[in-house]
Amino acid sequence: MIVAKDGRLILRCLSLSYIGILVILPIFALISIVFKNNQAAIWAHITHPHAIYSLKITFFYALCIAIINCITGTATAWVLVRYDFPLKKTMNTLIDLPFAIPTVVTGIMLVTLYGPQSIIGHFFARNGFHIIYNQPGIMLALLFVTFPFVVRAVQPVIIEMEKEMEEAAEALGASPWTIFLKIILPTLSPAILTGTALSFSRALGEFGSIVIVAGNIPMKTQVASVYIYGEVESGNIPGALGISLVLLLLSFSIILLLNIIQKWKRKYEEAK
Amino acid sequence: MASIMVENLSKRFGNFVAVDDVSFRAEEGELVALLGPSGSGKSTILRMIAGLEIPDRGKTYLYGKDVTHTVSRKRKVGFVFQHYALFKHMTVEKNIGFGLEIMKKKKDFIKDKVEKLINLVNLNGYESHFPAQLSGGQRQRVALARALAPEPKIMLLDEPFGSLDAKIRENLANWIRDLHQKINVTSVFVTHDQNEAIKIADKIVAINRGKVDQIGTAKEVYEHPETKFVASFIGNTNVIVGKLHDHKLYIENMAGEIPTKSLKAPKNGSMVLLVRPEDILISKKKTRECPIKGTIKDIYYRGSAYEINILTGDIIINVVEEKNRFQKKKIANNATVYLGFVKYNIFNAPEGRKIIEEKLSQLGYLE
């Protein structure tokens, strides 16, 4: 008994220190170094037009792809669960590819497909629409990289959702649109929100694919993570710190939001 | 005019014939049970009446109107699902009021009606609970109230007590019976529990392998089962194999013969006899009514009655006798007794032969 008790205590200490060292310590390191530096200088770096611009487009495109993912991801999950079609299993496996492929490789693939030397890229460029080394490239890369989040969050909920709930609503006189709005959407919304928030926070930090696809053009395609990299490369540590802190705070608030969603979800799923 | 009338309903799922040429009707105010084992197609019939499934062939009429191709939401029937199918994200109140909201009723009206229904199903104090916070019986009552809210003239209940434990089941079954009499609806419910059907239904439609085997009142179906299936399904039944010869039934491996002057099908040959445990007499002496010799093997006390297993030849016969009558006889284990069948149903080949073969193969005589 005593051994088992000790064992549990040790395991608890080990896992706590692991989280402490691996997750909490680096966060503290960043925050403390921000406080040690001249904060006025850091603030000046954050408010530098290039920095502001990079934060703006990062935030803007993260928001865009989050909204798009919210719709396409839910629709994809729905189709994968509720409909039958040839190669359904293969399709289902393919969904995870964007997670598995190294993001740099994703970047290379997109450049190969849409770059000015390719047929598609050439066609668009001739009509004055540049995809690669331009903002549409950022969008494409982010969409590719974050695609699985909503699908994989929503899919299990649709599988679990009893079809009878929809039938009950139908028998009570509800039209298909009403069933979608009042029964399906409320049931799925916690999962949709979770997936959307995750893809948003992932998009905030995406580096590998964007640096290849969009390049590093200030005031045009320089997103926050690429900007930080540039600052580090040129030895401007306070500049990197400032933007890093902003990204950290954003990610933190998303995690907080997710927790609130989870709590709300638990309210009616508890005591099953 | 019948409230519900189905004609020649058929439905396949792939190669599986779920419902095969089913016809029956439910008169206004009737409580009808669709009785059959699981997988017999009874739920599919119910779902076709509700419009949740489209029949391959046949027609459905509600109050004389052909609704075969009418979508479910326009049929105005109340449907109660076996697993309740409550809206998990809505409170009890919202669940019950859903149908009225769809009908765009005024808020005050909905509030009033929901309150009345909550009273009716005894869920006062649970208005703002979520389904996950309720017990099985409570959830089922919410499901009932929800289906009743739009005041449908027809209620369809799919194994309404299927997932509840025995005690709650019985209470709820009686409660439904009372409710049915209180409000003017025609109800059809699906069940695999013959006691439930006998207890609360006005009419029983016995379903076997997607076909109607028999339609009748509970009493008719119980006392005069028309097929072996119905007989064996309705109540516990002893299946006895015998041979008919010169109007006497010789029962295989059983000591004694039974005179069969009342037999409907007095052909000579193999027969199957179905006898209910309560239709068997026990006597300590051999008499004209009790010609079959046996030995008492087990005696079980069952409240108001005794259940007795009697070995005769090499088969065990299950008998149920009323408590006082059995106690008077003062029979103990291993005593020799004589049996007589007061009532039985007899079926001949091919059904009989098939059962004989099964029986023999069970005993090891056939491969």
C-alpha cells in the first residue's frame, strides 16, 4: 500500500514537473525577458509599421481561413459520415495528410502547382492575378495546413448524433431547414467552434509553408511568424520579442476561449 | 372510418425483406399492439405509418386519406422513439414545447400547454433540467409529453418501454393505458413483450418475419393462437411432439396417450402439440382427465402460483398451478403424478415434422 501510494505521488510529481519544464518554463522565459528589456523600445517595435502590418495580415488571414474552415470542414465531415460514395475510406484517410506532410513540403507543392512557371499560375498571372509570392498564396497555404481541424473535431459528433433526433423533429413538423438550424447546428456547434479556434491559432503561427509560398516581402506578404524570423536573423531581439509576446497572448486567449466552450458543452452532456 | 389503415405494405432493405404484404387497421380510439420478436419488421411498419420510411409497395391511410407519399412532417402523428431521441441541447420545457414552436403558436399558449403536459407526466420541478440529468423513465415521459404537445390524433410508440427496467416498465405501461383512455387518440405501439401487449392493448397484431400472423383481441390471440409461431410467442408454451393414430395422440417418449376427439385436423401422422403451463392438470391418481404419468422434478414458488417441472418419458413439462390448489395436493419432489391437458393446440406436418426433426437432432438421433 505504502509503495503504491508513493508511486502515485512520484508519478504526479514527475508529470507536473514535465509540464512545468516543457510548457510553462519557456513561456515564463519569454515574458520575463520582455520585462527585463526596455519595454518602451519593445513597444516601439510592436508599433513599427512593418510589425503592425504583419500582425494585421496574420490576424486577417487566420480569421478568413477559420471562417472558411468552419463551413467547409463541417460540410466535409457531414458528407464523410452521412453519405456513401466510392473510395470513401481513402478520402477519409486523405483528410489527415495536411497534418502529416511537413509544412515546407506543402509550400513547395503549392509553388509547383500555382507558381508562375506552372500552367495554372501562368494563366492567372496573365490575367493579372498573382498567387505565389502574394497574399492569395498565404490563404492557400493556411487553408491546406489547417483543413483537418474542423473535420476531425466535428466528425465524431456527427457519428454519435442519433438520427432519431432529426426524425423526432421531423415528426413534430419541422422542415429540413428548421431541423438544421435548431437541432443539428446546436448539437455540432461546440465541436465546430473547437475546430475553428484550433485552426485559427494554428494559422497564427504557421511558418514553413508561408515562407516558401509567400516569401518575405514587408508590407505585402510578411506574416508575423516570418517577421519574427527576420528580426532574429538580423539580430534585432527586442523586435522579435514584441511580436512574439503579441502572438503568445493571442494563442493564450484562444485556449481560454476553448475552455469556456468545453464547459458550456459539458453542461448538457454530463451525467450520461 | 378507420384512423389508421395500411394495405399490403412491403419494404426491403437490400436483400432483406423487412415487411411483407402487411395489412391491418386501427379504429378510432383503439390501442393496438404490434407484437413480434426483434427483427420481425414491426418497427419498420410503425416508421412507415409515421412517414419516416417509404414503403416499396402498399398504401397507408390516415383518417381515410392516402398519405403513402406524404412527408412525415405533414402527417401530424406523434412518434415516441425507443431511445427517446430527446433534443439533448434543450431543457425539458424546450423539448416539450418544440412542436408548438414549429406551429408558431403564441408564447403564452406554449407556456401554458407545456405546464399542463409537465403536470400530466409528473415532471414538476424538472422544467429546466437537460435530458442528460434525467433517469430513463423520466426521459421517456418527456418524450411522451413532447409527442403529445401538438395534440396529434394518432400516437405511434416504438418499444416505448424497451430500455426501462421491469418495475418502471409496468408502471409506465399502466399509465399509458390510463392516459390513452383519458385523451382521445388512436395509438399503435410496438413491443416484443407479450404480457405488455396482453395487458394494455385492445387489439394485437402478431408479426412474424415481416408478415402478419394473426390479428385479434388480446383474449383471442392468447386463447386461440392460429399458428404455432403465435402460440409459442404468446406466453410460455410446452412444445410436445407426438403421433396421431386412430384418433389417439401418442406422445413420443411419454407414458400415456391422449384421446383426441376434439382435434381439428385428425389426420394420422406426426403432430406437434402446444400446451400452456396453466392448461395442464396435475393429479395424484390416474384418471380419465389425467392419463400421463410423470415425476415431479422441481417446484418453484412464484407468488400467487407454483411453477412445477415434471419429467414424463424423457421430456420436461412446465406446469403452472394456482397456489392454494397446488398446496392442497401436498405433492413433494420426486412424487409420481398424472398429467392431463385441458387445452392445447395441435399442428401437423410440415410444421410438425420440422419441429420433430429439430427435436430429434437435439436429442442426438439426427445429424
